Amino acid sequence: MVYDEYSDDILNAYAKMTGKAEGDMTEDPYYKYFYNLLETGRNYVKYSYVRLVKEVDETWVNAIEEALPSLQHVVLNPRKFIEEEREVVNIAMARNITAESVRHLLAHSNYIDEYREDGTVIPNKILNIYKEESLNTYENRFICTLIAELQFFINKRFDAIFEASKDELGVNFEVGSSIDNYTETVDYSLQIKIRDKQTDTESEFENKDVFARIIQLHRNINMLVGTEFVATMRRFPAVKHPIVKTNAIAKNRDYKACHKLWNFIHSYTHVGYKVDLVKQDPNISKSFEHDIYSSFIWNYAMLHNYMEDVDVLNINRETRKKELDMQGIRQLLEEIVAGTDIPDANLRKIVDNELRSIQARRKQEKEAAEKVVKQQKKEQ
């Protein structure tokens, strides 16, 4: 690898950047030369930060958590009653003949075909009585309807809190520069995106907050929806608000808790959460700008460090003057305002006075220079 005195400047600067050589980087000749090129070149910087601010009204979370043990107990131990079905059927289809069936037959002689001498009675039809346990009670239909409405209540809020605008979260940083290096042009672009995955709610720390409680409620309610009790009760009609306070609902501790929760979700008119996207487009401060330019210089020097043949780079050229545009003026003013405790009105007067003073001085200097030129012309 062959270097000349100018390529050595780049490598020396790179060695300082990587810690392989000692020295103040900001006083390095190559660094100062390249930094001037960047300051006077065409630069584009965009930096934005978007974060999700979530606030939850814990009232509804507390109400559901309070009633959930009772609701789970009722689902696992539902009220049952013996359902009896009475039907007159053909004698060949009879399965359960009881004393009541015989009494019914004696009262309906038209169902008898034959009376034999030995006392045997031959019927053609008989009353058949079916008895079985059933869950079709008002209390159970109330619980099943409560679970359905609770699932809708929680899922709506869960989706809004945990699914809102995930793709927009994080940091977006873009930078582009184009400089004329006398012997070459350098175009530089960089884009960095940092996106929040929002998986931290499952961590040990987050398990203590309201978001972890909502996740747990969401799981518990959807588990109740998948129980055999709910699958069975779906065959029966739902109940409507307001709930009839049967003896069980009025006196049983678990049914009373479920009734209290029913009344809560039917009276709760709030959304129950607040999700705000806070978008920030921070100004690029001088220190931030310095770090961006330093990163550019570092990358440029890194490439030269690994190139086999380095072009001549003369850093001993005249320093270019930076043109101050409206964005630069605005940035300077914002830094002044941010760095002082002077009231706005006083600061405005100071800036106005200084601006008029500078303009007057420049006018005087310009007039003095014009007089010198005129005098020189006369003497010639």
C-alpha cells in the first residue's frame, strides 16, 4: 500500500478515531478540513421519535378482578334441576313405566286394547315420564350472557390498548450529505429505524402493572368462553337487562358478585383507556450535528484505510464559508432561547438591538470601503 503525505493525514485521523493513536480529534487537520466541507455542503437530516402513551382507568379492571373468582366458581359449579318430560307414547316405545303411568292408564281406558281373564291389561299407549338433570335455569342463562358481554367488553379494550399503531412506534433517523472534495464528490446516506416490539409487558417488572393485569383478565375470560358450561348454555336464550333478582341471585354470595359486575359493565359509559401517539421531531442541536458529521468523517476515513490505492487529498486548501439559510438562523435562535433564562420580551429587545447594531456597523464598513476604492481611483 502506497501513501503520500496527504493520504497519511486520513490514516492518522482514522487511527485517532479508533483509539490506535493519541490526540485531540477535533484539532486534527484532516478532521477540521473535512468538517468544513460538511458544514458548507448540502446536508439533509431528519430525526423523529414516536412513542405510545397509554393511560388506563383501573376502575373497570378492579371491578372485573373482584368478581372473577365468583364467576369462575359458578361456571365450575352451575345450578341444576331435574327436568321432567311427560309424553304418551306407543307401548312398544315405552322405556320408563312408573306407578303414575299405571294411574294415568286407568284414567284413560281408551288406551287399553284388551282385558284378559287373569287380570292382565294390554294397552296400546301409555304415559312415559323422562327425568334428567338440566342446566336451563335463569341463573345459568344470566351467567352465560354475562360471560359473552364481558368478553366483548374486555376484548374491545384489550385490542385498542395493545394493538394500536405498533408499526409507527420508535425512532426514525435519516441523513444525507453531498460534498465537493475538490478532487472528488462524496455522497453519503444513512437511515436507521428502531421499532418497539411491545413485548416488555411479559417481563417480571411489567407483570406488576395494570397492563399485565389486563392481559391476565383477557386470558381468563376467553378461557371461560371455551368451557363446556358455555357450550351447553348457548342452546338456551340469553337474558336481558335488567336482571331479575331471583332468590339465588339475591342471596348467594357468588351470584350477588356476578350481578354487581353485570350492573357495572352496563353502567360504565367511559372508554376506559387513553392511547396517544406522541410524535416528536426534535431539532438538530449543534452537538447532535457534530456527532453526525463525525460519523460521516469516520466512515470516509475507514474506507480510505482499507483502500489499496489512495487518491491524493490536499487538505491545505482555503476554508470555505458556510452560507446561513433560514433553517440555520432558526436553529441558532432556538439554541439561544433554550440556553437562557431571560424573559422572552427582554430577549427579543436584546436580539433586535444587537441586529440593528450589527447592520449599522456593516453599513459603515461598506461605506468606508467604497470611499477607499473611490480615493484609489482618483489617485490613479
